[in-house]
Amino acid sequence: MKTLYKYELFYFLKTPRAMVLSVLAIFLSLLSVITARYIHHILEWALALEGIENINISEGTIVDAHAQFFNNYQQIFFLVVLFIIVGMFTKEKSQNMYPYLLTHPIARHRIVLAKLTVATHVIFASLVIGSIIFAFYAMAIFEGFNVLLFTLAILVFMMLIKFFMLLVGVIAHFNGSYIMSLTVGIVLYILFGALSGFDQGPFAWMPWRLYAFPMLIVQDQLTWSEAYGALLSVIVLSILLLFANISLFNKQALNE
């Protein structure tokens, strides 16, 4: 497994994927802080262009910075991860890369685990780098930054990313088409965002609730009694999706 992990890591790093994720994370983090810091100037300038002047807009706060950060990561970083995961399980098959691996005594499930592990490590490493940069500048510029709450919010966001990676992996294994899998993944991504506000009754247990959790956490507006249902469902469904990924991969014809 260690050798296979090194092989997948080398291949992942050889492609632009890791570089794109790292640069994107740094850019989004800096953009979030800068936008929150100068948003009132931007709005005043935009209103002035429309002839509306003498309107005092309050300066950005740490809440604005958090909102910019999670919006940017949920809207841009999330989509890039989707593109990468779909490509990892469809393009590599279409490029006939698996027959070489299968000439060695390697269990198929190890290939899936190695791919998901490498992708998870690189994606999470990029997210951690971006989070540290954001935290550093947010603490320097704004008041009220809570390290513990921000860390918890990032951990929940990682859970959501991992869940979505496994979900998209199942779609890619089942469908096999890059375009179709990507389309379905984007539709599900949009639905997750649209449904995240539904928190009544059984909807409170749905995995898409995690989409709204990071901002609620950093504002200290989320309690364990409100969160445990969705968190538990994501953990259980992630385990099931992992087995589904392995099962579907095992059934594919990869020696052709």
C-alpha cells in the first residue's frame, strides 16, 4: 500500500492539480481578507458611479471576512475539487493507465484507497495552507477572530468535502463519462447549497446541512443538539460511499 500511495502521489504531483489547489487556496484566502477589509470602499465607489453619494457604509468586520472566505471556498475551491475527482476516476481509465498496475499483484481496492487518500491529503493540505494564511491576516486586521471556532468550522468543511469527493467518485465509477459525471456532480453541488437552509424535522439530519455549518460555527450560533444529526449522517454515508466506490471499481473492466 505504501508503494502504491507513493506512485499515486507522484502522479498527482506531476500533474497541475496540486499546484492549482495550492495557488487557488492562497489566492482565495487573501482575496477574502482584502474584500472584507475594503468592501465598504468598493460599495461607496459603486454607488458614486450611479450618482448616489453621502451614504456612510460601515467598515467590514470579521463576520464579513468569514463570509467571504467560506463563500469563496464553497463556490470556487469546491468546484475545482469536483473537477479533479471526476477526472481522477474517468480520464485515467480512458487513458488506459490501469493495465500496467494490474500486471502487479495489487488488490483493486488498494488502488481506490490510494487515489482517495492522496487526493484527500493534497486537497486538505491546500485548505490548511489557505486557512492559516486567512487566519493570520484576519487576526491582524479584524477584531474578534476566534481560532477555536474557525478551526472547528474548517474541520466541518473538510467533512463536507470528503463526503462530496466520495459521492462524486461513486458517480464517476458508475457512469464512466467525464462530462456526464461532472454535470451530475455540479447539479448535486447546486442542490446542496439550495437545500442547506432547510433544517426542520428530518431535514436537519440531511448531509447538505453541513454546507451552512461553517458560518454558523464561526458566529457561535450552532449547538451540538442542532448539528449531531447531520454530522452523524455524513459519517455513516461517507463509510457507505467508500465501500460503494470500491465495489464499483472492482466491477469495472480495466484490463482492456
